[in-house]
Amino acid sequence: MDRTQRIVSARIGRVFIYALLIFTALLYLAPLYVMIVTSLKDIEEIRSGNLLLFPLKPSLYAWQKAWSSACTGSECDGLAPFFWNSLRIVVPAVAISTFIGSINGYVFSKWQFKGSNYLFGALLLGCFIPFQVILLPMAKLLAVLGLANTVTGLVLVHIIYGIAFTTLFFRNYYIGIPTELVNAAKLDGAGFIKIYKLIFLPLSKPIFVVTIIWQFTQIWNDFLFGVVYSGSGTQPITVALNNLVNTSVGGKEYNVDMAAAIIAALPTLLVYFFAGKYFIKGLTAGAVKG
């Protein structure tokens, strides 16, 4: 095969790869496209038209209704209050579980003590315990603490369940930091907190990004804990979305359902859109290696 044939063959292969990637991307994005165009149509057009066709008269009516007038159970409060409930749960739960995981990972990687490996192994069991196993014990604990059906109770649940994952991420990342740095800092008189603050924190940006994105996604998308441990006024948006989709007051409105689903998924979509490259960098920097 001469040089010209090799060039032609390489170009054909490249075209085929790009075509396959584009087809896969379109196939993957097709449901999102259907959701968006359906949310911009009225009911008559949805029932009489093609799902893939762009709306003849785009309207934001479904979005307005999903946000401010959607029915949940016997009340019609819209998704707005439940959206803010989810934010009130996610922000403190992500911040606290990430910080505790960072400290735990620092201890288990560089300040090991007798039995630390067994303790770390026991902690990792939390990564493999199914949600359903802890539902009743956690409900009892929240009742004893007086946190049942509260936002604070849900924050506590997500912190407890997330610590195992955040500890694993940070421990595996900190293992890659040379122990000689810690020993040198000890010789200079630096203690536990100072070493963490001056050495580990400045090097921790990639793993903090990975952990925050992971925790944000897990907590925002959670349904089981939200439906079990929340009350009528403290439900996260996933529970409100479920109530909306399964409520047919005045007939099924698919455009409102689609708009509500996009509203519920929008924060995680934005997080991955703007911070996805940092997530990949964090993973490749050794966040889950070890």
C-alpha cells in the first residue's frame, strides 16, 4: 500500500469514527430534545403531532405551571418551594460531608494508627450497604433526635451516608502525596492542622471538585431518602416531581411533566456542563485510584 492509499484509508477511518461519535451523541441527546420540544407545545399539538417535530407555536406555559402552579398530592404549590428545599439540603450536606471526608482521608493516609486499616475497611462497608437496609434504623435515630420530617434530618442522613464515599475519594488521592513532605514538616515543628492546611489543602483542588460533583449529584437526585424522611413541607424536588407526574388534575399534561422533569434535572446538568472537565481532570489526577 503506497502513501496515497494510506492517507485515504486513514481519512476514511477518521470519517467513520466521527460519524459514529456524532450518531451516538444524537442518539443519547434525543430524549432530552424530545423533552424540551414537548415542554414547549400545547396539549393539542402533543396529541396530534410527531414527538420529534419542533412546536408550531412555542410557549412557556408548561414551564410556568410546573414551577409555580403544579399540583402535589392535595396541594398545588408548584416545584418552586421544593427546589429551594433541595438546595437547603444539598449545600450543607455536600460541604460538611466533603470536609469530613477530607479530614478522614488525611488521617487514614498519613496519620495511620493501630487498627486504622480495620477502621477504614469498616467505614468502606458504608459504600456497599443498600439504602433499604438503613431506612428503619435511620428513621428511629431521627425520631430520637427530634429531626423526623425536617430538612435538617435529611441533611444529617446524606452526611452520614456520604462520609464513606468522600473518605474513600480523599484517602486514595492523599496516598499519592509523598510521605516525605509530611515527615519534613514534622521535623520543622508543624502539627496535624498546620500540615493539612499548608500542604494538603493547596494540593486538593482536583479531589474537592470530584467529591463535590459526586455528592451534589447523589444528593440532588435522591428520591428514596427524600420520600421516607421528609414531611409535606420539607420534600426535595425529586419527591415533588414524582407527585406531579402521578397527579392528573384536569387531565394529563405531558408538556408540564416534561418541563418539571427538566427543571428538576437542570442543576445537575449545569454542574456537569460547567465543571465536567474539572471532574475528568480530578479523576485522572488519581481521585479514585489506589
